[in-house]
Amino acid sequence: MKVVIVGNGVAGANCALAVRQRDSSADITMIGGETDYFFSRTALMYAYMDMMSRRDLEPFERHAWQRQRINCVRGWVTDHDASARTVTVDGAKTYDYDRLVYAVGASANMFGWEGIDDVKKGVVHFISMQDLDECESLTPSTRRAVVVGGGLIGIELVECLRFHGVEVTFLVREPWYWPMAIGEEEADFVTRHMRDHGVDIRLSEEMTKVEHDAEGRVSRVHTSAGDVIDCQMLGVCAGVRPNVARLKEFRDPPPIDRGIVVNEFLQTEDPNIFAIGDCAQIHTDEGDPYIESIWYSAKRHGILTARNLYGERAAYRRPIFFNSSKFFEVEYTTVGDVMLAPEGSQTIYLKHPKRDLSVRIVHHDGAVIGFNMLGSRWDHEILERWVQERRDPEWVLTKLRAAQYDVEFGRAPLRDLVRSDLPLTDQPRSLGAA
Ligand SMILES: Cc1cc2nc3c(=O)[nH]c(=O)nc-3n(C[C@H](O)[C@H](O)[C@H](O)COP(=O)(O)OP(=O)(O)OC[C@H]3O[C@@H](n4cnc5c(N)ncnc54)[C@H](O)[C@@H]3O)c2cc1C
């Protein structure tokens, strides 16, 4: 069987490895335009902060791909002929397939801010290796940067810039930082934490216009509060969307709506063509179509698809949501439904009076449905199990310590937390960036 995978991110790489595990004679080609080898995108910030080399970002030794007999091709797929079953790389070489897997990831959202199209230099995203190169080359000549978009990627870029001594203004359109994921209570101390790190974070303030200097480099940003900020770099981190624009130019593009349309087997309407990871728009009979822009799901898609390429009908079931990250030094673990919980959900919120440490337990109809934990490390598998088992929130409170993870630093003192019970009704549900 000839399997061609377009994209060598976590979805594509895991699919390739899972195909090899299943079929020792498969002919596997994985094509990536961004880098020669799969790297950990979530660790990009550590390369920017000089804590890891680019090579350190690669989870596998390079010879592993050779040993696994996975043909890693560097180049951009520029065309697809479905009737000939071929894809073309960089307008030249073609590769034929029995099964084709699109794993082309996500790209940055851009909005029509006045003046932005005229800027030739200084506007960056923080998604790809090329973005990292660009950020690094601009940093030494940047005194102040403006970052727009109050989500996870935005705060990571802010942290990197502060690490390099760049003054940063962080424009967050929403009334508090990342309302799609964290509550106002947590956002209050995350915001204070950012300010302690010298970040000029502005809430409910957005960019309205961009100016550039004589060389075309960004020079000023205007905001909705009427302020004008001098800057030499502008980070646009206003969420991501499936990276499908280029695919629309192909002779035979896959079916595209917001992402590549697939069914519960991650298969397009052509049974030989699949789409996985951030680019897949999944349609099942379980509810509305959805796109998952998270690492762990992309990995699961890849592994599952290796089965479906061989005719199995293994349906993808959306897992209980889990993510973990850091807001500067503040640890963050989230499980299940929190800010996008169903109407009528309640939250038990516990906060340490002095430390940046909080626990949010969201429950609905007497059962726990989600957790947001800040300032301490947690075993997400235990939290997921409690959601799955529909545990009573009061029972969970008595067991909470069992899910705490940070034994090596001494457990965060849960007994000192102060409890409040809040409705989860007044959240700005429609706001937020990914
Ligand atoms: C800075 C940052 C931090 C993040 N942190 C987290 C986190 O903490 N937790 C979390 O769950 N998720 C996080 N994410 C999201 C996570 O990285 C993505 O969900 C995941 O990488 C998606 O994997 P993928 O394989 O679908 O796509 P990608 O990793 O985007 O890989 C797709 C690859 O395909 C290539 N490609 C695209 N088109 C073509 C073409 N035509 N020809 C050849 N190659 C092509 C792309 O260049 C890319 O290399 C973060 C993302 C970023 C940018």
C-alpha cells in the first residue's frame, strides 16, 4: 500500500509511525514544507527563549525515520490530481498514492485592520518555524512590540519578547484575558502576574490601525482607546484556522468548508482520502461539526487513521478535553467543559488568599463536568476519570489532593483555599481567541 501524508506535524508524523507499526511493507511518504523533520510546535517558545535548540524540538532522532522506512520529503504540495491519484511537490515531482492523508495544520487568523496590508516588515505570527526565524531576526532591533489576541499563543509570544527585554503592549479585545478558557477570577491574577513581568496589558482594547516607516516596517499601532503606540514589531495572535487556502488552488481540492470535511472515520467523500489534525472539520451524528486545534487530538487522529486507511471503520470520538500550559510561571491545567459549559452550570471556585493558586470545579446536574486549575500541577487523567464517572462535586472536593501532581516541589496548600460558589451564567460566551 502506498500512503502519502501531506504535512509532517504531530498528526502526520503519528499517522506515519502508526501505519508502519501496522504494515511492515507499506510504502510511506510524508511531505512537509516547513521543516525537514517533525518538531514539537508547542515548544516553539523555548527555542525563542534560547532554552532549547531547534534540533531539541524534534521528539525523534532523525535516523528513526530512516529506520522506520518513512520517506521524509521536504517541499510544499502544490497540486493534487485525484483521478491520477498523485500529488505534486513544488510544482515538479509527483508522488502517487493508494491512500492520501491531509495533515496540513492551521494558519493564523488575519483581520482587515486598516493599514496592515501596506506593512512590509515587522508583522509576525507565532506558529511556524519561519515565524520563529522572523521573530528572532527582528528582536535585536525591537525596543517595543505590540501583541494582539488574548489567547495562549499570544501570551507565549509576550513571554518570549519580555525574556529578550522587549517592552510589550498586549492588546486584549475582551474584558479579561482569554474568556474562552478561564474565568474572570483567574484572569485577574494572571493579568496581575503579567503586569509584574512588566507587560503593559490592556483589556477591552483592540488595534484599529497600523502605520509603517519609510522602509515599510511597522512603526505605530492605533487602538480603540484612542492611543497610538510606537513599536517596531507587531505580533498577530488572534486565533488560528485550518490551513486550507492553498489547497483550494489544486486541480482536485478535497471538500473544504471551514476545514477539510471528513466523517467520523476522518475520511473525505473520496474513500481513499483522509484529513486529520487541525485542518479537519469533523462531521458526526453526535452533534455539530467541529474542528479541534489541539495537540493531543491531532495525535489521536493520526493514530486512528492508520487503522482506517486499511479499511477498518474505527470511529473518532471526541475525547474529554484536556490541555495544560503555563501563563509565565503560573501552571495551568484544564479538563472537560469549563467556560463553554452548558447553560445552568455551576462552579465551585477556590482561591488561595495570598498565592496565585486556584481551583475551579464546574458541575451540571449534580455531576462534575470540568476543571480549571491554576498555579499547581495536576494529574489530568484522574480529573478526566472523575468527569467520566460523573462524580458529585462535593465528593471530588474531598478527593482533590489525590490528583495533585507537584510532589517534588511540595504540594500547593489546598487547605488554605477560600471557597465561593458561583453561577457560570455571565460569561462572555461568544468572545475569545484560540
Ligand atoms: C505556539 C503554539 C503553542 C501551542 N501550544 C499548545 C498547547 O499548549 N496545547 C495544545 O494542545 N496545543 C497547542 N498548540 C496547538 C498544536 O500545536 C496544534 O494543535 C498541533 O500542532 C496540530 O498538529 P497538526 O499536525 O494538525 O498540524 P501542524 O502541527 O500545523 O503541522 C502541519 C504541517 O503541515 C505543513 N503543511 C501545510 N501545508 C502543506 C503543504 N501544502 N505541503 C506540505 N506541507 C504542508 C505545515 O507547514 C506544517 O508543518 C500550540 C500551537 C502553537 C503555534
